[in-house]
Amino acid sequence: MSVWLVQMFNSLSVSSILLLIALGLAITFGLMNVINMAHGELIMIGAYTAYVMQNLFADYLPASWFGAYFAVAIPAAFCVSFLVGLALEAGLIRFLYGRPLDSLLATWGVGMVLQQLARTIFGAPNVGVKSPEWLNGGLSLGGSVLPYKRLFIIGLVIVTLIAMYLYIYRSAAGRRMRAVMQNRQMAACLGISTRRVDAMTFAIGSGIAGVAGCALSLIGPIGPSLGTYYIVDAFMVVVLGGVGKLLGTVAGALGMGVFNTYFEFWTNASLGKVLVFACIVAFLQWKPQGLVAMRTRSLD
Amino acid sequence: MLLKNATVRRKIVITLAYAAVVALLACAPMFLSDFRLNLLGKFLAYGVVALGLDLIWGYTGILSLGHGIFFGIGAYCMAMYLKLEATGAGRLPDFMQWSGVTSLPWFWEPFRFFGVALLLSVLLPMLLALLLGFFTFRNRIRGVYFTILTQALVLIVVTLMIGQQAYTGGTNGITGFRHVLGFSLASPSVKNGLYYISAAALVGSFLLCRRLVRGPFGKVLQAVRDGQNRLRFLGYDPAKYQMFVFTVSAGLAGLAGVLFVLQVGIISPSMMDIVPSIEMVLWVAIGGRGSLIGAAAGALLINASKSGLSETYPDFWTFLLGGLFIVVVVFLPKGLFGLLARLGARMKGGLGDAMAGGRGRAVVGEDHR
Amino acid sequence: MKRKRTKRFGILALGAGLLLLAGCGANNSANNGASPSASGGSSQPASSSAASGSPSASGDGIKVGILHSLSGTMAISEVSVRDAELMAIDEINAAGGVLGKQIVPVVEDGASDWPTFAEKARKLLTDDKVATVFGGWTSASRKAMLPVFEELNGLLWYPVQYEGMEKSPNIFYTGATTNQQIVPAVDWLLENKGKKFYLLGSDYVFPRTANMIIKAQLKAKGGELAGEEYTPLGHTDFSTIISKIQAAKPDVVFNTLNGDSNVAFFKQLKDAGITSDKLTTMSVSVAEEEARGIGADVLAGHLTAWNYFQSIDSPENKKFVDAYKAKYGADRVTDDPIEAGYTAVYLWKAAVEKAGSTDVDKVKEAAKGLEFDAPEGKVKIDGDNQHLYKVARIGEAQPDGQFKELWNSGDAVKPDPYLETYDWAAGLSGGNG
């Protein structure tokens, strides 16, 4: 099979990873307008959850069960990050609504503390996560291999996306969430507890970051500074896609993933990255609202 | 009568306080060791960046997370001169030799001259800022979008700088300087001199910024921050003001870069990256945005405590510093200076509390979307 | 109006106070910058501007600096080296110290930031007046510290393999230079694995310089360059690069990626179905510690070049590994830079005892030709360039995370940072001795 087809798969895979790390942010940043710089550290928490799960399974359960740890790790990562998000919201974020740039700075401090905390608990060096047997190997297609892990991540993103869509657009809780994000006073007048919706929304965004971290532990490093590698990319995806629209985030991730992969293939990794970011900057000059703009008549 | 009296008294107090600060800066070499003085000099350079950032963020409502670039470009310009000076005529800087470059690239040539290097280190950042501002502000990109855009810019510039190792020194950056204008950088008297130059630069920048934020011009800046569209309806073009003030701020960052590289003796892309760029903003946030003194003092205070804490608790100073950032940003939106001003007001009694609140809000602004 | 005035006054008063505080804070911290573990280290007057003649030997202990990144991205590697250096100091202290005095470590955090390394180095030398400093990891941190040590005539022990092209009179290099690691590795690969090389590295100084040397060597010895690729630091997606490698069909991938990128690269290489029997990779920055982060099963079969492996069978190494595990936990591993940091402390001790003083010039003089039975075997300080004679080794990763030695150079290789004894390398260093 030609290199081009492999590259097509690679671009899809890179897009899926970008989407996974950006989905949580699409909620906390896109819907709530909170710039959570600790998003990367929530991803890190998810990755460490996978590590802890692996150790628990290796230590306390028969060896034949080991392969199942990853299936448990994903919901566990969601729960852990969800709880951390909940605590973060209660202790910090709720003071910062309406002050997005302040939230950037405060969560930056949170990120710093969480990183050092990880270093204290798990040690400074990277830790290893042994991937489960059923995810090793890949689908052979005419001489090239499509790794199961990458296919799995693509699947995971689709599942997460559908779940998010159903939650936000098809459930009562999601309707309340959209109501609060669109018009807080009106929603409160109608008897919705905005405090609870805020907390819930932020926690769900955090939980999805945890899922991303868990999935990334399959293909990347697991260490205290893991989050720093993804945070800027994640913000770029959301901004490029257009803030506040799930579809925009998908488009942003696809755009960035495809361009990144092909630029990197034609030039090199450094230049590829520079070109992608330059394109984004240029594109936003032309369409400041991003790929999928939220229609609004409001001014100031 | 009372009013006039109060104004006069206020002026006297302010003048005295300024005089005290300047005197303190002037006397610092007498009671600080060479090393601490050098550190203080570096912090003063940071203070200059903080002033520029406060100008655009505190007063105009533009949050730039890309000031590391302007700082870095200023520093690199000076570093190129210093490197050529240390290498000597007819020879290539060491990193070019081991990167396989055989002759000095053309864009290094102007940096043989101190004057040109100094000029470019301020002008180049200003030019870049003007270019960026020209496009973004006219397209009405602002708030969070502008902030994230500047982050992308940081990534672009830093990746390029690292990638062109043969011409920029790569991750190592440029280091190993000896002389500036024939004076040895290692001699204590030169270091003292550089300290005084930094102090003078900080005072000068402060006066410049104060001039800008007072009077009608400053009012327009604040209007850009608080109600850009309303300003537009009044017939002003906010983009022009934003471009101007952003350019000035970049120039200040470039100047700070020069002072930094002269005193620290190294510049590398790690000083321009996202982390230092955010840290710069934090100095302003913690000192007190919307107050020039607060911003400059914030830079000094944060860096002094960073140095001090990391020396005393090398293993967990990041906890303390991170915690400080969180607490101040969340609970003291006006920074430590706002807190102090409020405490001072409270001690004087409840007189006109409401008025103070109103005023404070107008100065600082509560929402910079 | 009155309100306004009070406010102004408060602000100004605080301004003055802060400036004072900055100064005082700095002064204070000089006093309590002493070590975490050592007791009663004689804290010296903070700002005695006239430095006393002989550094550090005053009082009841000898202060030494330990300067590694304990926070930031480089902490993943450097913390373990700090641990090894502290362990060596504890061992020496338990055995009676140096010149009858205890060694008092002063630990500083370089925070993965090069100017911070320069700042802390200056602080250690001028405020703490340490006898020597052990520290650094990246080339950039060493380059940042170098002018400080040369200006103040301090002494730095740098424990990591690096790209060569340097010999500072104030630095001892206890890691390998290029002719003790990369050059023999390339020779060995050309002889045993094939001629077609793909060079993959992180975008910074060590990989670029190393690859320049490798390219010159390949050209001289009939090798072939299949491709050369650099990734930004912290790059974590290698799918495209793996495609490029597959398209280029090299015999060998010579890998100079750094820490975190290695994890992503090897995991994704395995997923793409490329195992070590299909493609040879030779890494120069992957040691036992990194192997844990990558996953031993992922790395198994891949090759590395070092001067030390934890698996070396010698009494000195057994003692070292046992002590390290006993002190820091049975799950910890030792590796080349950790060993080089440990060895550095002992070499300094031997030099001080031979010189009978901690004076930098005397220690440097005494260190010439000094030998020590390190865990990696006998090492000797080259009097000319202050690097170590070291045995070059090539190892193969095992499923348990250890490396099996496939080849070693037999005798310790004389360090040659500028590759002056290699004909093909003429012109690489720009003729600058």
C-alpha cells in the first residue's frame, strides 16, 4: 500500500488524538469561557490513573485478568479527573466566572502545583504503562500496519463524541447546561440551579481530559510534564474550530491533524509545526470566529 | 481651600515617596553583595517588561502571552553584538563553527556595532509588534483570541529559533560574552554600572508609561479596555490606539532584553517560550494591574521570592509559588497593591468607602474580555 | 481627595517596602540556603564582598554545590543524578569525610531553565563559597554555567555524555565525549549491521552536532545516509516519521532523541509492526531509567551505546547498585549518568585528598592522571582535557529492562573531545583547538 494511504490514516489518527485532548477543553473553554491551563495536568492525571490501575491489577488480581485493566482504567480516569475537576471548580473556578484571563493565570498556578505533586507522589522519572495484549499489533493492509491502538483511539473519540452529543443536545441535564451557558439569569429565573450546572459542566470537561490522558498512555510518555506537550495544541484546536460549537472542534481537530501530518511529511517535524501554526494565525486573521462561527447579535 | 491644601500635601508625599524609592535603588550597591546586586539588576530589567505589559493589559485590556518573543529578540540583538565582540574580528562564533557555517551570515554583520545592535534590539520588537497589531487589531481580534494567538506566535518563533541552530545557537542560545564597548563584563565596576543603567531604565520607562496613561490619551486607552465598540461609535479608531500601545510595550520588552543579557550573560529560546511569557503576565497580575508601580514592584517581588524560595526549599518551592499565584489571582483581582491600597483606606476610617470602591473599579476594571 | 491621598501613600510606601524586601529577602536566603540534610552547616555572612582567600574549608564542614533541575521538564532525568551524588556524599561522610571534615551539600534547583543554572551557579560560588559543584544535564545548562565558572574560577563536575567540542579549564567531564560513545557505536554498526543510516534526533545541540560527526564518519567509511530528521523537543507523535523511515528503508536508525520523545517513538514503532529484528536502532540517550518509562517489553531487542550498564558484573558495581537500591527503593535503577555523577564525587574527593586542600587550582593539578575504580571499571582523568578515560560499550535491551553487553572496547578509550586523532573529522571543529 502506498505511503499516501498510510499518511491518510496517520492524519486521521493525529486528528483523533487532537480531538480527544481538545474535547474537554471545548466544554470548559468553549461553553463556560474558562481558560483552564491545568487542562494538560488533568490529562496527566488520567494517564497516571492508567498507571495506578495497571499496578493494582498486576498486584492484586490473577495474571489472566491483566488485559482487562485498561477497560477499567478509562472509566476510572474519567471519575478521578471528574472529581478533581469538581474540587477545582468548587475551590477556585467559581470565583472566576466572567474573568477568563484571570482563570488562565490562576489555573496556570494549579498546573504548576499539580505537576510538582505528581513528581512528589510518583517520582520525577517517567513511569511505564504496559499496554494490554489485546491492543498490541495491528491490522495488516497490503504491507503496512494500522496499529490497533490508533484504531482504538479513533473509536474512543467517536464514542466520546456521540456520548457528549447525546448529553448536551438530547438530555434534560444537557438542556439545562445549554440554557445556563446561553442566558444565566433567565435560566436561574426558571428554577435551574446554576451553581450545580456550572460544577457539573466543568467536572465533565475535566473527566473527558482524564479519558484522553488514559488513551494517550498507550502511545506516549507518562510523566509529570506530560500535560505541557498538549495544552497549546488543545487550545488551538478549539479556537480554530470556533468557540462554543462541538462541530467546530471536530473540524478544527481534523484541519490541524491533516495539515500537520502532510506538512510534516513534506518538510520536517519542526517546520511542519511552524507552518501549521502560521496557517492558523493567518486563518484567524481572516475569520476570527473560527471555522464554525457561533451566530450572535451581541456586541460587547 | 481644603481641596487645594490636600492636593499640595499629596504632591509632597508622592514626591517624597518617589525620592525614597530612587534613593533606595541608588544605595542598593552599598548593602548588597555583587551577586545579589546582579540579581536585583536582572529583576529591574524584568520590571521594565512588567511596565510594558501593564500598559497593554492593565490599561488597554490586551493580554499578550507573547512578550517573551519581544524580550527575546531584544536580548538576541544585544547578544549577537556581545558574541561578535567576544569572538574577535575575522573569526566565527563557536556555535557556527561546530554547525558547519563557514562565513558570517549577512544578517549578523550589522551587529558588529554596539549602536546598531542597541537600536535594533528596541526597533525590531516594535516592528514585529506593529506588524502583528496591524493585522490583528484591525480585524478586531481581541480578548482571549488575541491571547491565544500570541501563544501560537511564541511557538512559531521559538521553534524557528531552535531549528536554525547554525545561525541562532539553537537551544543553547548565545552565551560566553566578555566585553561590552571594551569594558570587561566580569569587573565589579562594570556590573555596578549596568545595575545603575537598569535602575535608570526602569525609572525612565516608568515616567514614559505614566505620561502615557495620564491625561486624555490614557482615558482613551481605558475606554478601549472597557467599551471598545462604544469608543468606535464616538468616532475613535481603537485599533490605532491598540497598535501604538502594543508597539511601545514591545519596545520596552526589547529594552529589558538588552539589560537582561548584559547582566545575565546568556539568552536562549527557553527565555522566550510560553512559560516565561506567562510568568511575565503573572508579575503584573500579582503586583497589581492598572497600577504602574504595582506592576514593576510585582516583577521585583515575584522574582525575589522565586530566587529566595528556590534557594531555601529547592524541592517544593513550586508549591509555594503556585499557591501564591492562585490565591492572589483569585482573591485579589487588583493584586497585592490593590490590597494594600484597600487596607490603607480602611485604616483611615470608613470615609467615602463607596467612592473608593467606585474609583478602584474604574482604574482596574473588572472584566477584560 | 483625602481618600485618594491615603491610597497613593499606601502604594508608594509599599513600593519602597517591596524594594527593601527584595534586597533583604535576597540577603536572608543567602543565609539559609544550606543543605536539607546536613546539620549545622556554617552559614557564612551573606554579603561579605571581599571574598576570603581559601574557599569553603573554613568551619566544620566543606560545602559542595549540587545543581540539577528538580522541577520542569528536565527533572525526569536529573533528579536521579542528584540522588546518586547525595548518596556518594553520605557514603564519604560516613567513612570520615574529606580531609577530616564532613561534606555539606548545598542543593539548588536549576528548574530546567538555563539562565537559572547560571544564576544558581553564581550563587553557589559567591554566596555559599562551595569548594566545587556537581551538576547540569543538558548541553545548554552547561554552556550557561561555563562562563560563570571560568569567571569566578570555580569547579564543575558535569556527569552526562555530550557532543564534545569543548574543554573548559574549570569543568571536569565525567560522562563520555563523542569518541567514547558515538564514534565506536557507528564503527560497530557499520561492521555488524549495515551501511545505510537514518539519523533521528530531537532538535537541539547534541543531536545536531552528533549527526554532523556521524555524517563525516559515514562518508569516510563508506556508509550511506538514508535520511536525517529532527523533531521539536517534547514531540510525541511519530507516525509520520515512522512512515518516512519505512519509505527510506535504512539498515540502522541512529537515535539521538531525548527523554519523553523516546517513549513515544519506541511505543509507536512497535505498534507499526517494526520490531528490533526488522530494523536496528541504536540509541545514545536511552538508559535503564528511560527504559522503565518506555516499557521494557517495548524496548526489548533495541541497542544502546553507553560506558556503564547496571548489569556490569563487578564488585564495585554490585556495591553501588545495592547501596542505591537500599537507599532509594528496590524498584529504582542505576544508569550511566547516575553512575557518572556518583563517580564524580569520589574523583573530587580523591583529588582533594591528594592536593591536601580544596583550592580549585590545587585540586585541578592533583586530579591529573588520577585513577579510580568506578562501578563502570577503572577510570582515569585525562590531564590535558579533564575528561575521563572510559570503556565504550554497546548493549541490547532485555525484556526485564536491563541491558546485555554485546561489545566493549576492551581498554578504556582516551577522551578526544575535538576528535583530533581522527583524520576524517578534520574540519569539523573549525580548526579551533
